[in-house]
Amino acid sequence: MFCSQCGSQIPDSVAFCPACGAATGNASAVGAASQTGSASGAPAPQPIPATGAPAPQPLAPAGSQPMPGIPGPQPAPGAWNQQPAPSWNAANQVPYPGALGMNWYKFIIWFQLFASALLALGNAIRLFTGMNYDGSARAVYLMFGGLQALDIVTGLFMLVLAAAAVFIRFELSGFKRDAPLHYLIYLGVSLAANLAYTLLFAMIVGAGLFDLIDAPAVGNAIGLFGLIVLSKIYFDKRKAMFCN
């Protein structure tokens, strides 16, 4: 007979081809080989794959394979699937997306700074035109010398603050290194400008400082101060993100 795998001529009584090791399908020969192996105490011969390639090995359970390129002891089987997602990229020193909340950052760059710029621009227009005095600007300026100069200077400063708000907004959106610091300085300068204008206005018109401070002014000052403190804490936790 001839081997069905390699075509070699082989005896009819063999269970496996001597040339390639493929099974011949001879049932009687297989039974005889099994009985001979059992009687002698030796295991029966196993067929060799026709291609000559080693028999495939069973795959280890998922999670038990060692991670390539990582030295040191490997975790127990299944441990890879149980590990929490890392919150820090050690190579780039940047938090993974979602590791730190960024909603407040988005609020600042998409609303707060643009709104602050528009508010500063509106205040500048009111100061330049005397709209704060309900149509009596000319009389007020004649009565209180120096008040018009204060309004003009403060209006110019409001324009600078409006431009600074837009500039810092794009610094933050580009993750510039000093953008958080510039933002905090902007908030501090805005708070100081409001307090300075109130103080100088009181000195020019001869009124008491507390006579000019109302609930909206107090609320605005408290809000700016709280914003400075909270933003300092917020951006300190995200320093590594601002590295451009």
C-alpha cells in the first residue's frame, strides 16, 4: 500500500507511515500496536502531524500572558482585567483623558472669559459716554472736577481688561505653560480695579466709602475673590497639562 500523505510505499500491516508518521487508517494495526504498548508498559506511539510542524500548544487563560516589554514579576492570571484604568501617563507626565474633570476649564474658555470681555467692553462704553449718570454727565463733571478724567482712564483700562480676557482665553485653550497664572492675575487685577475705582470715586465726590458700596458691589467682590481661590486650587491639580 501507499501512504496517503507522502506517497511512500509501506507495508500493509503498519499503523503509521515510517516516512512521514501519518496514520494509515489500518484499524487492525492500530489495535495491535495499542495492545503491544500496554503489555510492555510503554505508551502507544502518537501520530506526528503530516506537515512536520510541532503540535499546537493550548493557549493560557486570558490575562495570564506576560505583558511584553515590562520587566519584573507578572500579575496573577486575570489581574490585567481587574486593574483600574491608570490616571497618569508617566511617559508624558500628562493625565489621561477623563482622569481629572475638565468641565470648569471648558466653562472658563467657552463662556466666562468671553462674557468678562464683553462686560469690560460695556463698562468702557458707559464710562466714555457718561451713561452712569443718567444723562446728567455734563453737570456731574462740572460739579466734581477730576471725575471725568477718572472715568476716561478707567474706561481705557476696561478695554485693556477686555483684550486680556480674550488673549488669556486662547492661552488656556492652547494649554500654554503660564496660562493659569495669567488667568489668576487677570482675576486679581479685575478685583483691584473695581475696588480702586470705588475708592477714587468716593474721594472725588466727597462721599464715604461705605456709602457707595451696595449689595451688588459686595457680591461682585466676593465672587471674584472666591473665583481666584477656587481657580488656584483647580489649576494647581492640572499643572502638568499646561506644558506648551
